[in-house]
Amino acid sequence: QVQLEDSGGGLVQPGGSLRLSCAASGRVNGVYTMGWFRQSPGMEREFVGAVRWTGGTTYYADSVKGRFSISRDHTNNTVSLQMNSLKPGDTAIYYCAADTHWVVNPRVSEDYDYWGQGTQVTVSS
């Protein structure tokens, strides 16, 4: 079992920045990939980015590439999502997720095993 607690959401003006964090506990040594997804009302859950827990390879959705970056901290078992140049279209609940069986395609939400509770990000003036 892996427990995930995501935090750091809030209200920010367009062009601003936020940093989300996801703290993992439990059987973290079984994690292969950590992902970030988001969901707006009435919309499907959308891939944002992911990082391979050991090798550090990162993946990003085209919509956030160049604005968002993912980093991991093995000491504290955390994954962060730095979001810059935020747009109103980035408004959503953001969820971190953990994969414990090696997802071939980290962009597929159904392949993740554990999820955080979500944190709201609102980009508005």
C-alpha cells in the first residue's frame, strides 16, 4: 500500500506560479512512476506530467510543456509540480498518482494504482 497526500493548491492570477507537492508513504520502494493528473468539472481526467521514480525520466502533456516541471526527492519521498505562467485553462483539481507495477505509458490514468485526494488550483484574475 502507498499513501499519497497532495497539497499546495490555491488561487493565483494568470501568469502566476504555484508549486504542488505530493508526499508518499508506505511501500514507497515499490513505486515505479509518479504522475500528476487534473480534472475540471464535466471533463475527463487529463494527464499533466509524470516522472520515473528511479531513473528520473519526465513526461509532460503538450499543453504544459515548457511551463510545468516535475521533480522528485527520494530523501523525503515527495514529488513536486512547479507550475509557471499559469492560465485560466489550468484551473482544475490536481491529483498525484503512483504506479507500482511499471506502466508502459505513464500518460494513462487507469494504469496507476494509488491516488492522492486532490488539490484545487484556480487561475483567475
